Amino acid sequence: MLLTGGQVFLKFAMMRMPSFSWSREFFYNLLTNWQFAASGILFGLGSLLWMYIVRIFPFSASYPLVSLSYVLGMLAALVFFHEEVSATKWIGVACIVFGCFLIAK
């Protein structure tokens, strides 16, 4: 959830930014963008949690479960960005969820 939340905030932040340039104004806008800061905080918290997870749980079980972020990302695309999601993508999401179920079992 932290990874997906960070990606959502990053998308919102980039939607508010002007086109990239190596200017002081661009980087000022970037560094004063609260959504960009929120994405960094969520990514940082996710990294700290990931360090705990890989220390405690088997890597062969924990790493594949990261793919659940794709599922959450698909839901975020629907809810926050009003994107259309095709049936093929939903089939892919179902495969990911089923695969995670098999790994966690």
C-alpha cells in the first residue's frame, strides 16, 4: 500500500508540474510540491518496512507478494485517475491475485 500510495502521489505531483527544464524555477516548484513530498515519505516508509520484511520472512515468499502493488495500482488508476481498464487487464489482475494466493498458502 505504501508503494502504491507513493506512486499515486507522484502521479498527482507530476500532473501539477510544468514541462521538465534544468531551471531553478522547475526545481523550486518540484521541492515545494506537497504531493511530491508525500510520495517521498511514503516511498521512504515503504523502504523501511521492506527492510523489516526481508529480514523476518523468506525472500521467496515475500518478494512475489510485491506484485500486489500492481493490483492496487490498477484500482488507483480507476478511482483517482478515472482510467478505463480493459477486460484483459482484469484477467491479468486475477492471475496476480491467484499467484499471490498460491505463494502465501
